[in-house]
Amino acid sequence: MFRKFKMMPPARMVAALFGILALAACATAMVESDGDWLSAHSDEADVWLSDGRTYAAQRYSPLTQIDAGNVDQLGIAWYDDYDTYRGIEATPLYADGVLYNILAWNITVAYDARTGERLWTFDPEVPREMGRYACCEPVSRGLALWEDKVIIATLDGRVMALDRATGDTVWSTQTFDHEMPYTITGAPRVFDGKVVVSQSGGDLGVRGFAIALDVDTGAKLWKFYLTPNPTGEPDSAASDPIMPMIRETWSDEGMWKDLGGGANAWDSIAYDPELDLVYVGTGNGSPLAWQHRSNGEGDNLFVCSIVALNGSDGSYAWHYQMVPEEDWDYTCTSSIVSADLEIDGEMRQVIMQAPKNGFFYVLDRATGELISAETYVKVNWASGIDTETGRPVINPEAHYGTDPVLVYPGPGGAHNWFPMGYSPRTKLAYFPAYQSGMVYALDPDFEPTPFRSNAGWGGYSGDALEERQRLMEQANADEKAWLVAYDPVRQRIAWRHELPRHGNGGVMITASDLVFEGTTHQTFAAFDARTGQELWSFPIQSSPVAGHITYELDGVQYIAVNAGWGGGAAGVERSMGIDRPRAPARLVVFRLGGDVQLPPLAAQEPVPSPPRLTATEAEVSRGAQLYAQTCATCHGRNAVGGVADLRHMDAQTHARFKDIVLGGIYLEKGMASFADILSEEEAEDIHAYLIARANEDWGEDGVGGGGDRNASDPPTGGPH
């Protein structure tokens, strides 16, 4: 965990103090502006001030010092290792000679961008029990800058403004209570002096909303709910006028009333300053299965939609729902990118999104009108999008019953949260694509349980399991991953570069026609933006999943990337037993001629032999079901991989199992007590299941586990 930081020697501490004084002086350099601060500075080529660099969120930089002719001369200028193997998913930010980064548990660091000296570190001391509610580790996907402030959003729901020069807290606002398992993992966005955030938690049972705060004071400005109020009462929120229309799309008989409905905007939020529209991309329903959630009735607004809100007061402007009747853990929280495109001889102001469902969408950003939508991977949940109505033509067989059905894409998505970019030079969008399928079936005995995983999926025993396993063999054979360059005007793939499995990182594009991406080769790589040819690849000892940035300082162009293999994609890889040895999470900064070397990887510890299984078959079976509902999100399907592979517990950990699970003795490691939802007998059954799994896999592939996905445990989706 992040309880230890490297101490500086005295000389370096003095240098850092001078750096802080310099920062205090230069932090005001970008503050003096009339009107919208970000708009006033977005044309400056040397900075990276927001998650997508500008309001358009194209992740495109005008810098050209690094180009196809010299990119192979890139080397490390400096790096900083973090004392954790947790995932690092944040896009760093840069201004005035300082690089800002946010780590797991929302620990925030400011660096001298030339040397990597830490200028300040801020730990918001997030309660470690909150890690239990984070679908895919206690990650943060970024932070925001506004004038003299750094804005962060914490896992436990605080939005905080920090002084850019010192890291001191300016204000802090709690955005939700803890009666439901909310978390925040997405980056906060600041639009025209307003901080806009949403939250995660749809898998466990929450009601999605977006909230705006005043960037100077933290005062609440507006709030918009994304699913109906189960009580039917008004919320005294900006969504009240539109709520009757939303409510009509939900069944009175559905379990959503117990679980909030979901639709959490757990990552992408965008803005158009000219239209003053905030675009909110929403997530999956809760529970995941439409039959359980809404009795198989209604579109369930605003699940898997883009909702446009008026920035001034949060009132509804328009919406476009990508996946009505959402049934497959599809989310529309992927990057929302703005551009002006010439389509059919007319210049159109558009937003673009390539969400989990496998279609690439181009919408009019003023009205929400569908302009076009086509597939970029194998898709069978829908046969296409009706351009007259904007609705998908849903395959009736994809709405599964108790018999297993193979659906493409799977819940990990054709494109998950990994940031997409767009180049106004090549007029192509770039993003990591993943071709995958998943076998779905309904659990007829499902009961909604807040604070537990609530998929509502079944088919994990008997004949249904055999059919599930047969279909998963086909899905595994179809699995592919690429870096895709996509033409949004012609709605076709311009080129694609094949990469290893799911989890290749977000992209960044430069005006020298380079595309940079972290890959599951454990490399950071550069590609020709026009052809897809790989021009440079650097072994980085981990798979960088985060978005990355480039900046210029003293005439030198730098590129900064977080390399921390974690989160949902890492969970999928670990659950397949193919996770590679990796370094701790780190921030790495490159420049031409950089010559800093990374340390060698530490040797792996041998896997302990498992204890003898003494439990009955019934106890193991009960433990398997409880594990799937309570533990699989963090520790992997079928008890393979995860944050910690529980097949590999040592004798001491086995002896302490109940103290860990019920007593919370590993709270500081992010493992909270589950005594509120597990009895002592249930904890013993889970332990029995884990001992059984350890004995089943012992010696397989040398250490246990391995091979393709196993169909005997419920699948988990992508991050939320």
C-alpha cells in the first residue's frame, strides 16, 4: 500500500523546497484569464491541462519534436516507482513546469517535470474498507486542474480542491452517503468553473447520478439522477422535470427498486463550451439481467446512454440510448470525443463514442441526432442500428433465458474505458478494440442483495454448465485484440494492428502523426498514425493501461505514462492464469536521448503447497456460490488470479482466514471485514472452496491455474 514513500536525501530536499517556491510563483502564470480558464489556455501547445487535453477530449497534441524519424531514440528521462502492485489508471496533467499524478487510494503527487523530484504528496486517507466496493481495485482515472487548484475525487465520495503550489486542502465536499455502495473511480472534470463528477457501484446496487460543484467553494450547484426514484417521490434535483418520462421506461415489478437501477457514469463526461452542454456517458443496469431488473420490460432510461445536460443548471437537453433493454453489462462510459466533420458535404458538429457494445457512434452534439453507427468487432446482440429511429435491431435470442446463449461482445466490451483519441490531421479515431464473446443465462432463483455482486446470471451447473463450456470454447477461439484506427465519416476501419489480449491501454496522438499506446506485451509503443506500422517499442515491465500525455519544457518534448497493471482488464488476464511477472506500479517519463535504466524485476516467490481438503462436497458447493457473489470481483473468477490469488495462500494466511474475512485484520491492505454480510459458517464454506480450488490446480502450469477462461464461475464485467 501507499504508506511508505521514498525519503529524499537532504540536498534533494532543499532542491524540492526551491521547487515548491518556484511552483508557488509560476502557478499564477496561467491563472490570469478572462472567462473560461481552460478555454483560455487550451491553444497552448506545451501543456496538458485536462483529462483529454482540451474540452474536445481528442487527446491530440500539436507538439512535433518527436517524430517518425527520431522516435526510436526515445529513452527514459526519469521515473518514480510506487510501493504497490495496485492498478494505476490515471492520465497525468502538466502545467507550469509541474507534473501532477494520482494513484490508487487517490494519493496525489506533484513533480518537478524536468527531474522527477517530488514537490508535494497529498494522502486523502481514504478508508481502506472502501476498496471492498470498488469493482476493479481502488483506482482513479485522473484529476483536474483549474487556475491555482488541483481537483481530485476520492473513492469514498469526496471532491477536493488542493492548492497547486503546496498540496494543501482548499475545500472538500462529500457527494454521497454510504447507505449504498457508491465509489468514485472516474476523473473529475471542470467545465467553466464547475466540477462535474459521477460515481461507480452499479454491480453492487446503486442509483446513478451526476453532480456539479462550484470550483472555488465546493458548493453544490446541481444534481441529476440517471434512473428513477424507487419511491416515486421528487428528488428536488435538476432531473425532476424529466423523471416521469424516465419512470415510464421501467417496470413496476422489477428488482431495480431494491438496487437503484444503476446507470452510473463511472468514467466519461465531456463538455461543449459553445453549446454549454455536459455529456454524461452512463453505465449498465442494476441488476445486470434485464429480466430481473425490469421484468423484461421497457428501455430502462438512462442505462447505457449519452445524456446531454445544460451546464448552467443541469437541466435535461437530450439523450441518445445506445442499448435499450440492456442485458449484457454493456456500458456507454467510454471516451466521448468532439470533432467537426464533413459528412455528405456538410460540416457537422459531432461527438463520437465506441462503447462496449461493439458499434462506433457519431451523433450531432447539439441535438443528439444519430448520424451513423457501424460495428468494429464481431457483434450478434443486434443486427444493426435503424438510422430512422436510432434504435438497435436487437436479436431476440440475445435476451437469454435459463438456457446458455453466446453473445458478442462480452461484458468486458469491445472497447472499455481505455481512452480513445482523434487526430484532426488524419481525421481518424484511435482506440484499443477487443473481440470477445460471453455465455449468458438467467438465474431463476436470483434474489437482489445490496453490497454484493448482482448480475442475476446463472447456468453454472448440470446440463447448462456443459453447454456453457462448449460455447465458451467458441468464444475463446474468436478472441482478438487490436489497436484500431477508425474513419468516423466513412464508418469503416482504416487500419488495425493486432496486439495481445484485452487490456491494451489508452492512446495519445501528436501532430507528427504518431500514436502512442501501452500494450499487454508490457511495452509502451509508438505507431504510424496513417499506416499502423509499429515504429518504436520500449519494455516497461508492466502493461500501461492509463491514458498518457506529452508536454514541452525548456524546448524539450516529454511523454509521461503510468504503468500499473491493474483494474478490470488485469483481473480478466489473471483469471485466465496468464498474468506475467511485473514491476510495481510506476510513472515513467520519456524524452529523446533519455538514458535512465529501469531496475531488474524481483524474483518471484514459490507458490506454497495447499492444505488437505477436509470439507464436504456440499460445503465446497456453497462456498463456490458465496465466493462468486462476494469475492470474485477482486479475487478472480474460479478463484484464479485477482488482486491476490487465493489458491496461493500460505499456511499463516489459511490459519488467519476468518480473522481476515470477518475480523478485518488486513484492512490497511484494502481487505475490509465482510462480517456484515457473511456468517462464520459462510466464511468457512468459502475457505473450503478455496482449498478445493488450490488442490485442483496444484502443479498445473508449474504453479496452478492457467489456460483459457473457465465457464464454471459467473463472469465479471469490465470496470464500473
